[in-house]
Amino acid sequence: MDVRLWTFVLVGLSFALYIGIAVRSRAGSTKDFYVAGTGVSPLANGMATAADWMSAASFISMAGLISFMGYDGSVYLMGWTGGYVLLAMLLAPYLRKFGAYTVPEFVGQRYYSQMARVVAVACAVFVSFTYVSGQMRGVGIVFSRFLEVDVTVGVVIGMGIVFFYAVLGGMKGITYTQVAQYCVLIFAYMVPAIFLAVMLSGTAVPQLGFGGADPESGVFLLDKLDGLHRELGFAAYTGGTKSTIDVFFITAALMAGTAGLPHVIIRFYTVPRVRDARVSVGWALLFIAILYTTAPAVAVFARTNLLDTVAGQPYDAMPEWFGKWEDTGLITFEDRDGDGKIRYSGDASANELAIDRDIMVLANPEISRLPNWVAGLVAAGGLAAALSTAAGLLLVISSAISHDLLKRAVRPNISEKGELLAARISAAFAVAVAGLLGINPPGFVAQVVAFAFGLAASSFFPAIILGTFTRTVNREGAIAGMLSGITFTAAYIIHFRFVNPAADSPENWWFGISPEGIGTVGMALNFAVALVVSKFTPAPPAGVSELVDRIRTPGGAA
Amino acid sequence: MPHPNPYWARNLRYLAILLSIWFLVSFGCGILFADALNAIRIPGTGFKLGFWFAQQGSIYVFVVLIFVYARLMNRLDREYGVAEERGGGRRPRVR
């Protein structure tokens, strides 16, 4: 069977599975819809969180990103996993004890303020829409490359599937499909990685393999890669080019952002008890770590393979996949010196080859000549990653609208049935908007990802921590903190990414901190402003201290 | 002066210790001291130590830290009698 047929079969089977699960787990109440009736086991929630978290970007782009960035790619590896330590210790158990349905709910109650709630709703909706449009785009790319259907058709099919289980099943449907999606995506990621590890290093464990040696020459892969990089004029693979301060700040912003992302936080509302929330974060990170420790290995294998196959070789001798990806415009070759050979170089003026980093994982099976079914599997995995994340984000948007705005602000005495209907309608609406964004992506999707993390780090993260770990921070402090954190972070990113992109270089950044890393400064600012303003404004009312005590002690988490 | 809430004080102490380790393996070994550690290699492999911490080691430690914290807190909950009874908040199984 060829790649296309395999892809049809594997993607079709996985979709049938998701729909089957959705039909079995319909939501009967708002509690089912928002938090899956808080009856999810910690292990299942860990898997669902892993699928929720690992998006099209983690599955498709990350290994490619690392393979082009080398050591600098560590910011993603540490940033997107280290945040779970913060989540397990500083946020998840307390939020579970609080027992809300959404993140703005906590902010609104702890800071006894409708305004704080609305600020939080705005952040949650913005962050989630930013993210979800990227997922829908990922769905479109996989469909168009592997099934050779139009991107629009691909997005519509993806929307249909998500619509079915998110609107029908809410959090309950999403949770159990995410468990299935985790299994699909991790299997699809590991199979080619293990193939590559065996081929390039003679070990079946990718995590060990990329520290191993080439079975023929006995040279360590990482040394070989550093050597190739030097020859071609790139920075050493294990050295990187970013400054230490920038790596530090980006990593911190991604960690705090991860811990503050609403779609991740709400997953921990779905387990029965506080102790389940703690251990569930551990399971989640374990399942995530399987992929995240494999990605840098895949990056090294892919980079080595690519340089061996392509660099300095005659264009006419390129294998079939090269031409296929050239057709999609994701690989471009321009024979500037007319010698018919591909010159790949770190020196931009001599370089003749441009490779989109997104194709590394998708093209890997073909570059390495793996069996056809592996390529089909990778397509199904990429779709699982994109759909599971999209569904989690859509739920955040729908609950922000139906619960935080409609129920808490506009019509407090809406009936249970009415709210459930409103939740379904807003989920449907969110799916439609996300699909439109996926079909016509705003040109700046890539740039706004920095936004999502920076905003989460500089808004929710400090507000939730201060709300749990202090009694004295009050409404005025929290609102001033969130607003100053967001405004500062947004202004810095907008300045360098949209207003004056020409100045977006290390010489112009404050203290050498890039827009990706500025969320860390915004977060520090939020903490500082909240504490100072709280000192000079009236203390919180008496009930707050009791609320804080209640959050801090697990007993009676029902 | 004894802390008014010894349960919370112990929790804060656990947090201080575990988060110091969290900081040390990632921001310390993986970033600030990465260049210095890169002079050392893990014997028998091609891994330079700083690079390994940044792309592998820190992640393994993160996973362990969370499970250790969950265990410590379960013990602490029992010690102070604030543990949730079995099946604490679980929904009664009514069909």
C-alpha cells in the first residue's frame, strides 16, 4: 500500500475511535460539561492533560525547531516541562480545593471583584484563540500534504470532528477522547524515533541513542554534528547562539506561561480530590516527558540525516521526497553558483537551500526510507495532537462565555439547562471562529505565540499564586498587577514584532531580553505592583482570609 | 514563636527545598553553568554535561520532583488529619 492509502486507513480508524468515545460520553449537566463531573482518575487525567498540552507545535514543529536551533532549542524543552513543577506545587492542588469551573472564577472570588473576573476572562479568551488558530492550521497542513485534499477541506473535516465531541460531550467527551489521542500521538511519535535510533546509533532507545556513536565510524553523533556545523559555517550544535540571559528569561517565561495557561489548569479541576490533583500533574509530566525527551534525539537524527543527504550533493541526485516537498514550497533550492550542487551554509550570502523547520518530523519517515505505514501513522499522530489541543482550548472559550460572562455577570439566575445550552452554543461558535482562523490564518500566528505565553505568565500566574500564598493582596493590588503586567508585556512584544520589526535584534532589546522572554519581566512587575498597591489600599474583607485557609487545607474537597 | 499553622509551614518548607532543586537543574546546570559543565562529558557517551542537563536531565528531575512532592504531602495530610477520606469528593455512583 502506498503512503496515501495508509494515511486514509490510519486517520480514518483514529477518527472513528474518537467519535465512538464521544457518543459514549455525553454531558448531562454543566458539571459534566465544564469539569467532567470531577470523576476522572488521576492517571487518565494525566494522559488527557498530556494530549491537551502537546499541540501540533509540539508534535510537528518542535523537533524540527530544535534541530535547527541546537542547544538554543533547550528553552522549549525546559520551559514547556518545568512549568508543570510550578503547576503541581503552586497552583493545581489549591485550585482543585477551591473547586471552581474556570480560572476567572477563582480570580473573581478571591479578589471579590467583577472587574478582576472580566480582566481574567479577556486574557483567557485571547490566549485560547491565539492558540487554537495554530492547531486548525496544523490540521490543514497534515490533510493537504498526506491526503492531498485542499487545506480548507482539511480544516472543515477537523472542525466537524471537534464539533462533534466538544459540543456534545463537553469536558467529559474531551477527556476520554484526549486519552485515546494521547495513545495515538505517542505511538506515532515513538515508532519513527525508534527506527531512526536503531539506524543511526544502533540503540533502540532514542534518549540514549543521540549520545551514542555512529556504528560504522565510531564517532559520537553530537561530535559529528558539531563538526559538520563548523564546516558549513553554522554555530556549534551543542553551543547555540542566544545569549545566556536571553535563554534564562525565555525559559522562565515559558515555564510560568505553561503553568498559567487556562486550558492546562482546568484539567486539574476534573479529578476527585486534592491529592489526585497533585499526583495527576506528575502523571501528566511523565507522559509529556516521553515525547519531550525523544524530541531532541529526533532533532539530532534528522539534522544528521539531512546534512548527509543534502549538503554539497548534486541536485539531480536528490531522492523523491525532496521534489515532493519542493512542490509544497517548504523546501526551496536556488542554484546560485550554477554548479548543480546544493550548497547549504550558515553564511546567508552563500546559502542556496531553505528548509521549513515544520517539515522535519513529517518528512522524517521518507528521508530515512521507513515503511509507508509509518508515514501514515505520523499523519494520524499529528492530527491527534492538533485536535486534542484544539478541543481543550475551545472548552476554555466556551466556559468563559457561558459561565463567567453569562451566568456570573449577565444573567445570574439562568437555569442549569439554559446554561448547558449556552455552553454548547458558545462551544459551537468557538469551533466556527477557530476554523475560520485556520482557513485564513492571520499572517502573524507564529509571532503571537510569544504573546500567549507572555500574557499567561504576566497575568494569571502571579494573580493565582498571590491569591493562595498571601492573605493581604487585595482587589486593587491584583487588578493593578494584572493590568500592568499585561500592558508592559504586550507593549514590548507589539513594539518589536509589529510596530518596529526592523529593530527586533539583540542590540535594541532591553538588557538583551527578546520579546519571547519579556513575559518574565512582566510577571515580576505584576508581583511587585500587586504587593505595593495592596500595602497602600484597604485590606481585603474578613471572608478572604477564611477562603485562603480553606484553599490551603485539603480536607473536604468535594 | 511557633508558626500559627504548622501544616502550612511544613508545606512551605517542602516547596522551598524542591523548588531550589528545580531551579538548580534547569536554570543552574542547564543554563547558567552550562558552558562550564560542557567541559565534562558523561563517560561513554557523546553528551556534554551542560547540554545533557538542558535537553534531558532537567526533565527527568522535574518528573521525580512532582512525585516526591505528592508523596510528602500525602504523608503530611495524614499527619495533620486533613487527608480526604477515601473517595473524598468522588461523585456517588448513581445511575
